[in-house]
Amino acid sequence: MATTTPNKIISFTILLFITMNITNGQAQPNQSTLVFYLQDVGKGPKATVSPVIGINGKVWSYNTFGTIFVVDDPVTISPSSYSTQIGRAQGIITVTSQDGANVNIVLSIVFNNAQYAGSTLEIQGTSHQSDNLRELGVVSGTGRFRFARGFAVFETISYDPTYSQSVIRLTVTLVIP
């Protein structure tokens, strides 16, 4: 007859604990989903995204390899540009594929509202520009979002070509330890 040793009991307990915490995609107790809207303007005196450098002799555009943009979009609680602003989306977008299909995004959501003032979410990844839903990783955060991990889904919900103005729904799913 086999005897039960303390090591076997500890190993079984750890395995049981890990198994109980695997949720097959279901929400974890410390998981949150937040929804924001980016007010993105590409032309005119109130532009919030602008090319800053590109390859000499080429047009600096969203589909020209090597073009780098800076971003400072207002972040609001609803799609209306007049809704309450809760922060800024500040960062860099670089066209990284030769055919212009992909951009690499490094973006900080810098909160200035009462609930999250001084906190940030750090988003990074490659975005395929023609996809309706573009998923990037949440790689970190500060303040209320310290050690955050997760993913962010960007969805363009409206576009005005006259001013190159977009409203982008940003759905962020986070796990904060």
C-alpha cells in the first residue's frame, strides 16, 4: 500500500488550486472591462494625430511604410465629442509593413478624471488597419492600473473623410492582480 507523503499532498493541493483557477475564457474575479471613445482628428487646426517623419521622397500617410505619427486624442465616455473627457490617448503610430497594411502602436491612456486621475494604461502592438476590430495588448499601467495586463479592442464606429475625423470605441479588458 502506498503511503501519502507531505510532498504528494502539497503537489495535489497546488494542482487542484491551478485547476480551479482555469476558467476557459470566463471572467476572472479580478477582471474588468472598460469602454472609452477616442476622438481622432487627422486634419485642420485641431488635429490630434499628425505625421512627424517619414521616408524622404515619399508621401507621409497612413499607408506609407516608414511614416511615424504622434497622437494626442481626447478620451471620452461616449461617442459624442461633447461628452465628458476622462483623459488623453497619447503615443506613437508607425507604419511598419512595406504594403502599409500594418501599423505598430504604442499608446498611453492618461486619465485626468476624478476616479482614475494620475493613472495610465499602456497599450502596445501591431494593428492591421483594414480590420474592423483591431486587438492590441495592454502591457502595463500605473496608479489604479498598476501591474494591469489584458487586451484592448479598437473599433472605428464613425469616420468623416472631410476632416479625417474618427470616433474609435476602445474596449479594454484587464486583469489587475
